[in-house]
Amino acid sequence: MHMKLSEMRQLLVDRDIQLTKSLGQTFLHDANVLQKIAAAGELKKTDSVLEIGPGLGPLTELLLAQSGHVLAIEKDKRLVDFLSDHYKGESHLKLLHADALDYLRDHSQDWSAWKMISNLPYSVASPILVELAQMTAAPERIVATLQLEVVNRIVARPGTGDYGLLTLLLQMRYKPVEYFKIPASCFFPLPDVESATVTLIRHPAPLFEPGLQPTFEKVVRRGFSQRRKMMFKLLKGDWQEPMLQEAFALTSIDRTIRAERVSLDQFVALTKVLHASRAQSAHPPA
């Protein structure tokens, strides 16, 4: 039974819940949009779903109806208490009172068969997505409602102003397949920012071995540390020039290029060459 906006308002009054702006507490109440988000998850009754920031549970309700198990993590104790009462006896729901980012960092778990479908707290949305993408056993699908500005960065292509660190840290693990905008009127209270829901599908096979991830992240972070500078010059902070010259030549990357014009595939190729050459220099032939 969908919770109407009037019921949502009344519930907050009855339970004396003042929403906290710093937690990004703004609740999605539009039934059609909620259905569209759940549909993007392509859920089956065998699926396990991670929901971060369930709030008053309007999306939780749909996830429970369409999947086999939901783990919902909520930071606000008042909302946890409400959800515990509201879903009392619901055996397919596990409700956790925790900071989701801390939980993900502290609990190593195999999420590879899971789907993450959430209207994320905007204040921590990017770190949560990066944390999930960096896991070896990352969820197979992510459907996340975020600030439109963040979604634009996630789906960005090389050569555009939105393309950068966040783009690559997520696209190394996920392919963005679609996104749709959500009008501010679908939320209560009205958010100050534009919103959108993006769907990310994990790559069928990793783009590189897990051991290369630190090198990839170092290349990307260093490359975007000063957007207006040539990437080759910036990478000299971590690699010796002869090694870089050889790596750029082997990967056919122009030495005058800026990071914002380097594609994901080129970053992956450069990572592999730099990782191999560093390993070689650490263990020179006898």
C-alpha cells in the first residue's frame, strides 16, 4: 500500500521527526517514479537487494514485493524505529541502524550476486558508490537516485567538462546504461538540487586484475589532480620519465594530452604497462 504525501507529512508530525538537512533527508513520494526505480532493478524473487537510506520505506515496500530479501541500512534511529514497527514480522527484511559508508568499509562481504537499489543520501552518495565499485565482489547492478550533477559526472564521456575522477572510478567496474530525471515536486521536502536515477551494470569481466586497482587509481587521481596540465607531466610525480615515455609510446597516448581526453580503455592500458614496468624494475632480470 503506497504511502501518500499527506500520510508522510502526518507521520513525521505524529512521531515528532524533524528532518535533518545535513543528512540529505528528502523523501521521494511519487508512486510512478518509485515504480520506475524498482523496475530499473529488473528484480526477481531470487534477488537480494541492498537499500541505503530507506527513510520512511516507500521504495522498501516495492523491493520487498519484487525480490527475495532486502537489507536496508538507515542512519537515523527515529526512522529505524518507525520502519521496525511498520515492517514488524516481515521476514524478508533485515533492517540495520548504521552509517552505510562505515558499514561497507568495515564489513567485507560478497555483494556480487546482489543489487543495490537506493534513493541515496545526497551528502554521501559519491563515496558510497566509489566504495562499492572498488570492491572485488561489487553488486551486479546499481540503481541509484542522486543529484543530477553527480549523475552527469558518472555517465560522462572523455572530452566533456563532467568527465573526471568519479567517472573513471565507477566506470572501471560499471557501465552506465540509462538515467532519467526526477522533478523536485516528487520529493518532500523539495530539494534545492535537480535529481536523477541512474542504472549501472557491472562489467561481465573485470577490466584488469584486482592487484592493478591501486595503480589504476593512482594514475587517474594524479592525472586529474590539475585538469589544465598535461597528464604526462603530472604522472612524473609517481613514475620516472623514461618509464612514462615507454608506457605512453606502447599505449599510443599523446604525451601532450590532458586527462580529460583520455578514455577509460586508454587509462586501463596505461595502468597495465606502468604496473608491469614497475614490477620489472623492482625485479630486474638476473
